[in-house]
Amino acid sequence: IALDALKVDRVIASPLPMGSGMIVCEHGVFPVPAPATAEILKGKPVYGGAWEGEMVTPTGAALVATLADAFGPMPPLRAAKVGYGAGHRNPEDHPNLLRGFLGDLDEPPALLEKVIVIQTTIDDLNPQVYGFLMERLFSVGALEVFYTPIQMKKNRPGTLVTVILPESRFDEVGAE
């Protein structure tokens, strides 16, 4: 509800600290992170630490895994608002806080977009097919397509096909 009310269109989260030690769950004593938390955060960036106890709860993990579009260091932005949320525990060596920044990215979005370069070599293709291939690749989202003449093994002429595409379009372009 808060993200909708604040008109947030992108959430970027830092890697998540896992904590250390043991936690008492309904099914017994387990190592931190709790099994549910570990399962939810599969594939997400996390790191260990010397902090004793649970640093990310299953609920927190579910929220971040669902809402975050990207993980990494805080990008350059013009912060308009800063919000804090405090947990109920009070560790002695660090604050038990969640901090969020609301603002506009200070870089053009194009600089934040990830691209992929796909290359392959072809040594036996009717030259008339290259134009059709280029049209098809552009039609499914390639940003750039180019051909480079090369010499292959046994001194055969060949063509290096290079395709630059947004990371989000890899499956569509890769299928072509």
C-alpha cells in the first residue's frame, strides 16, 4: 500500500545480512537464517556476518524477494525522503533499523540497463539469409546486430555475427 501511495516504480535493495547463531522455531532449534528465510532468498544476494541472531525474518525476506527489482549498492539518486523502521530487539552492537530512501535516480535509466552481447561464427550460409536474420533479430528486441568478416580454421572465410540486446530480451532473441 505504501509503495502505491508513494508512486514507487522501482525498488533497489542492498544485499541482505544473514546473521549468525541459532534460532528457536516451531520445529526446534535451527541455524540462522531460518529454513524459510534461506528458501525464500535462494538466488538473492546475501552475506554472512558476526551479528548474533536473525537479521532477516521470513516475512522480511518475502517482502524483499517480491518487491526488489534489483540488488546492489545504492545507486546515485536525489533523495526526497528517508524513512526508518525499528524492530523490537535492541542489540548492543548495532541499531535494529531498516532505512529506505525515496528519490529520483540521478542517472539516465539507459545507463542502468544491462545488456548482453551474443556472438557466433558462421562458415557456410547463403548471403541472402543475413539480411533476413538481421530483420528478425531487430523485430524481437535486439539493440544492434552486425556482421564481421573473419578467417576461420583451414583458412576458410566466415562471418562473426554479433547481437547486442537488453538482458530482459535474452530469451526472445536467443530463440531466433
